[in-house]
Amino acid sequence: MVNEKPNLSFWQIWNMCFGFLGIQFGFALQNANVSRIFQTLGADMETIPLLWIAGPVTGLLVQPIVGYFSDRTWNRLGRRRPYFLYGALFTSLALVAMPNSSALWMAAGMLWIMDAAINVSMEPFRAFVGDNLPKRQQPKGYAMQSFFIGVGAVIASMLPFLLAGMGVSNEAGPGEIPDTVKYSFYFGAVVLFVAVGWTVVSTKEYSPEQLASFEEQQQHRQESAQQRSADAYNKGALFWLLPGVMGAALVYFMGLDKQLYILSIGVALFGLAQFYVGMRRQGNGQGNGFDTVMDDLFNMPTVMKQLAVVQFFSWFALFAMWIYTTAAVTQVHFGSSDPTSAAYNEGANWVGVLFAAYNGFAAIAALVIPAMVSRFGLRKAHLANLLMGAAGLASFLIIRDPNYLLVAMVGVGFAWASILSLPYAMLAGCLPAKKMGVYMGIFNFFIVIPQLLAATLLGLILKYLFAAEPVYALLIGALSLAIAGAFALRVSIQPTQQ
């Protein structure tokens, strides 16, 4: 007989998810202000998506690595909590340094550091829910994370606006970051470290032995996973490496846009990764962590593969929104693209309010979504929420009074809360316990890859199809959310969850 994890109380779930408030505080400050910082330091509209690739690339590299090692960690702080603590420490330091960047290259470098540190803390939090909660309580745990994400982001996104209202200077000279942004980042550094610290000191973890006794069935599933053959890896290497190299050559010799290097080099690197594992396996090399991650990638459960498509289109839309909302609103609704103008900075602060609004609505949605799931099932509830988000983004092309954009944020908020919880609820129960961390890291690939594609292609699409008008990136995001909703209906979950 398999032992079951005991139910946790409301406050125990509260404590284990509270650190997400701090992580989202830093994440929201970044989302609402980084484009503003880049523009202030001289970045043009075509360069901004390229600068934003820091987040996706660091997530792609860091999350599966952290997941792999956190699955194998056990010390006096526990299994996941060491990563929470050290990631929070370095993120807080990066938040202090970021708004003091004096050059564009420095700001871009700080974004890489900040994203790496945030990912060190954030990835184990998803696995933390799987570790500590029984399957029946996992949707409740992910909903609690969504609630804290919403609350933290509301405050963080509004900080520059609130500080400006308190008399803090919202303007600065060319190449200088306004004090409203600087003080917001300083405050965020403190909140992030304190919130994550609270989870570290107030929550306990099950030991590997206890988890083994709880999850015998999942362990059996893990042990029966197939190892991919050297021949399969070598064929896969050719399939990905040749198009990647040819694509990079075309970009070079035909003088195509340099942003296309991101796509071609990414494809080639995936081919090289498979070639590396195939050669090691052909030579009977002893398996290492990289081999394990690659095997697990190709042995994903069916539900995870189906959800990967849903995540791809969902996060493509979100990245389009994060990159282009500031440029769209300041240009269309406030009539300025000059980062030194009062109108631009007023519009940029209003974007902070809009981002706060959608996160506030997401916090409310986190309380409503469980009822939607009970009534309609996981798949239809997720479809409905994504369609509301699509309607919200599309309305930016119609609404002209910036105050009414708050209405659009209702739909975006419901979509955001749903993206942060329902895919994980659909995934719950199909991941082996001993690989919870690495699979959550691999699942992050399908958050990262669409962001890399958005950074590569969105600027070109806007340039050649929409005369570089940033508001049309939000229309593309709306279409992407609708496609994600359609694929959500195809996920093979349990009949009782449909």
C-alpha cells in the first residue's frame, strides 16, 4: 500500500507559497520597467527585443540545471530551500544595481544576472508544491502561488506611479534613470529577500526517504523510463544541426537581419547537444546530468507534450505584451516616443498601473478559477480565460482613452492567473516524484522557447508588416492566446478533470 502525504492547512500552504510574492515583485519590476530603462539608455525599438532575450536564455539554461540538482540536494536547509535563499540574495543585489546602470551594455548585463538569479529561486518553487502537497491539494497550491504572484506584481508595477504621486522625481536627463524607478527597485530588493526568507524559515520539507515512501508508484514509473539510443540522438543531431548552420550562413551571406541569428544558432545548438549525448552513448560513457535531462526531455509524459503547445502560444503572447506595451501605450495613447519627454514618462508610469491592474485582477481570478474548474473542467476553464486575455490585448487597438485600458486588463488578468495555475494542475500526477524538479525545469523550455522566438521575430514582423507600429504586437499576442486556448481542449487529462 502506498502511503499518502497528509493534507496541509491553509496557513501551511500560505507559508510555502509566500516567497512567490517576493519573486514576482522582482519579476514585475523588471517587466514593467526594463524596456523603459533600455530606451532611456539609447536602445531603439528594433533592438529592444534582442536585449530582452536575457530572460529566456537564462531560463533555458538555469531552470533544468537547478531542477536536476535540487532533486538531488538534501542538507540542513532542505531540498529546494537552499535554492530559494541564494537565488533571492543575488536577485536582490541585482535589483539594487540595475537602475544604476550608466550604459546600455551594463543594463543588459544586469538583466542577465537578475534573470539567472530569479530562475534559481523560482524553478524549485514549482517542484516545492509537488513535493509537499498531496495530489488533491496541488491545484490549491498552484492557485495560492497565482494569488501571491498577483498581489506582489500589483504593488511592484504601481511603485513608480505611487512614488511620483508622493513627490519623487519622475524625470531625468538624457541617459539617466528617474528616481521613481530607482527607489522602486531598491524597495523591491528588500521585499523579495524578506518574502523568500519567510518561506525558508517557516516551511519544512520531506526528506528523500519520506518522499520515496509516499511516491512508490511514481518511482516505478521513473525507473521504467526508456533511455534514448545513440543512433536516435545522432539522427536528431543532423536533423537540427544542418538547418541551423545553413540558416546562420544565409543570414551572414545575404545580409539578413542579425536577430535571425538567435533562431538559427538556437536550432544548431540543439543539434550539437544531441550530437554530444549520442557520441557519449556510442562510446559507452557514464551518464551525467546533461544526458539525464536530454533523456527526460524526449521521454516527457503525453500530457506534458500536449501542454507544451499550449504553453508555447500562451507565453509568446505574454512576451509580446511585456516587450511592447510601454512603447505602444506611450506612442498611441500619450503621443510620445521620446523617453526624455514628460508625456512618455507619464505613459510609462501608466503602463505600470496597467500591469498592476492585470496582476490585481489575476489575484481575484485565482479565487474565481477553482469555481470555473468545478463548473466547466480544467480544459474549458483554461480556454475561457485565454479567450478573455485575447480580447483584452486586441482591445488596445480600439481603445483610445488610456483610462479605459484598465477594462482590457480584466481579461489579461484572468488569462495570466490561468496560465500560472491550470497547466500545472493538468500536469499534476503525471510526473515522477524523484524527477519533479528536472521535469518542471524542462516544462520551462516551453515558456522560454516562445520568448526567444518572440525576441527574434516580433521586431521583424512589426518592421515589415506593420511599419514598426508596436501596438500591433499586442494584436499578434491576442491571436496567439486564442490558438493556445484551442490547443488546451486537446490535452488528454482525466475525464473527471475535463
